[in-house]
Amino acid sequence: MRKGSTVRRRALGVELRGKREAAGLSAGEVVERLRWSPSRLSKLEHGERGSADVDVAALLAVCGVADEEFDRLVGLCQESDRDVWVQPFGDGRVLANEEARAAGMVGYQPMAVSGLLNVELSAERREVPGRAGFYVGEEALRRAGSEQLLHLLLVPAEVRVVPGQACVNGPFTLLGDAVVHLETLVADIYLERPDHVAAYRATVGRLSEVAWDVRRSREVLATA
């Protein structure tokens, strides 16, 4: 069993905390009913420990969660140690939580501007953090409208343009130093296996070598 936190454990913790709050129960009331220590519940709700499915089941029962939702969350707990998670598109809370907790973020978008940089989505999600950096392919700029190009110039993050002939692999986001996010048409994919993450970190290194510097990139964005 992996001892550290994982995307799935953190996502489960957010959902468990939400179920408790929806049931109108304070943390103190729950630990009293279950005879737990406060730290046991806190670690469970923050995804900081390998959650036993019996603990998750007990908490859900106290919160009045049953049937399909009960089975779904217990199942998520049982799979929480896996280092690849294919999550069908939901409301975006898992991704938003991972972006918020990441110490740094590097994204690569070779063909289309999406996610945090997309001007149409920016009103629905929080602002791009200044600790983020992005590589955007020339082809993505050709497909972007004037409003989108202006948005790329105004975001607080560093945006560098990758010349068309130098684009590598497909789109991805490196979240901190331990998680890679891939977005497909039907699901979000989270990779946490060290060798997988290392491969994408190496790709970031290659992008840094072939992309135009920030000054030249801003000139390209301004004249695209």
C-alpha cells in the first residue's frame, strides 16, 4: 500500500467531507459517534492516509449515505492506491483541487488552447496562478481568435510558443512534481507512477530547449 497521498485519496477526502457537511454533522459529532480521534477523521478527509474501506463505510453510514453512492465511494477507497486513474468527466472539482494544491504547474497545448488558458472557460474557473507556466504550439495560435490571443498575453503565468516543426508528443499538464494530467474527449487521466511522471518531466525539458523565449513568444502572440 502506498503511504502517501494520491489523487484518488484526495478526491475521496473531498467527497467524504462534503457528505458529512451535507448531513449537518460537525467533525466533533462524527468522531464522538464513531469513537475516533480527531486526527483520524482529519487525515481521512484530507486524503493523507491509506483509507481502510471499513472507515469509509462507517463514516458514510453515520452521514446517511446508502445504495449506489455508498458503493461508489467505498469502491473509490478500494482503488485509491492505483497510480493511474481514468476519471469520466464530472464537474471539474478533482482537477481544480489538484491545480490548487500543486506547488507549480507546467502545461503543454500543441494544437488547441484549452483548460486554464481557454478564454471561454476562464469565467467558469479561477484565475490562472502565477506559479504556472505554459507551452503553446503555433498551430494552436492559428486556430485561436483575437480574444483568445489577447487572453494569452494578459494571463499572469509565463506563456512560451513552440514553433510548429518543434512540437512534441500530445497535450498534458504536470501538476507539482508527482502528478500528470491528461485530458481526453471522454475522461480525465491522472498519472502518478514515478517513471511516467519522469517521462513528462523530461518532455518539459525538451520543450524548454525548443520553445521561443518569453519576449519572442509575446511578439508572436501580439502579431498572430
